[in-house]
Amino acid sequence: MRILAINDVSCVGKCSLTATLPIISACGVECNILPTALLSTHTGGFDGYTFRDLTEDISGILAHWKTLGLEFDYIYSGYLGSIEQIDKVSQIKKEFLKEGGKLIVDPVMGDSGDLYAGFTPEYVAKMRELCREAEYILPNATEACLLADLPYPLTKKNVGEALDRLRALGTIPIITGIMDGSDISVYFTGKNGGMYSFTHENVEGFFCGAGDVFASAFVGCLARGKHVSEAIYLASDFVTRSIRRSAKEVPDKRFGLSFEPEIFLFLEKLNGVVPL
């Protein structure tokens, strides 16, 4: 079983590939990476960070991989810094995804109702097209509104409409971060429709990297053969426990979630040592 994770490398901050690689590897699955950018830190609250776009390196990497005959069972994409990089993911799916393999897209574009700096409506439209090629997409509430062309915020009253619109793209949507009072939920649909959710008590604050931890755990669980609903539950439980720990133990939340101590119980549940 081989996974390709396409995302940026933020050297400090425990997000993107620096979260994905250890989590998927801990699941017992080989994780290969394709960096889209190199940053000294992530952009969530740090000033003066360095940023290097790696688009020019991708073609050479893919050409080398072709000579090796590489194929992947799962391809998971996260931060893509340009429309050109979105096109690259489509190319990678065509050339490197095994027959019967799955593309999983985390459409990293925005948060708290706003697009990230540098992204445009044209980028949103292109990301929507990539989502049409994916088996599963993992938008947060902001990204779900952008993709479904709905006003923000998204609540449990209108999340069903967002799921329907995203499902019409031909994918299975899994929307994270839906707030309802003191609760926070992840909503998703099954292959045959219907709406399902898992709900946890919300922890106040902004926790950098939470989406990457959720997505990485979800992909790792799928690759281990878990049903999609089990994978969502395990991932949401893991990230929730990591957030609770971080709220108590991490003074500066910019440096990411304290997921490492929680990974042991996550793996015990994944491996069936303790019940879900």
C-alpha cells in the first residue's frame, strides 16, 4: 500500500507534510511526498516567514518517477499554491494512480469565511474542477461554502444543502468545523446519499494544523481498510483529543497541535486493541 501526499512543507508549525508524514507512517502505510512549497513556518500568525514555490521542480520529479514505474493506491492533495499546481494534481492522478485507487482532495483555500491571501475566484473554480475528480473531498466550513457557492457561515441548518451541492460534483464530501453552540461537528454523506455526523464539544481558540491532522488520519485509516464512517470517526476523535491536550499544554498555539502523545490511543483504536 503506497500513498502520495501532495502538500507544502512548513518547517515549523506541525502542519501540512510535517503532520501528514508521521501520522500516515504511524498507521503502518508507506507515505511518499510531493512538496508544493517550502516555508520556514506556516502562515498562521507568524511574520517574516520565508516562502519558496516548488512548481518548477515538480515536472522533473514526476519524470523521474515515471522511469521507476511508480503507482499509488491513494493520492492525497492539500495546499496547492496556484492553478498550475491544481493542473499538476490532475496529471498525477492520470499518470500515477493505480486502477481502482482513490484521489482525496483537501481543498485548502480559506478559513473563518475568507479566502487565503493570493487566491482568487478563478482558483476556486479550478479547485471545484479538481474536486470532481476526487473520491472524497475534505473542505472546512469556509471551503465548503466557496465550493458550493453558498454564503458563510455554514450551520447544521444549511449544511445539508452544501452536502447536496458538493455531492453533485460527483464526489463524497466530508465537511469539518460546523459549529452549533458549544458543539463542533463533521458532516458527511454516504455513497448512496444520506447525511451523517460526528459531534464533539468545541474547544475555544484557533488551533493551527487541525485540518491537516484530521485529513492525514482519515487517509491513513482508509488505507488500512477502514470503512469511510469509521475513518471519519477515528480521525475526528484523534484531532479532538489533540486539540484538548493542546489547549492545556501548548502556550503558543501557532506551533501546532500536540498530537504526538495522542497517537498511541489513535493507533490502538485503529488496530482494534481498544473499542471505538
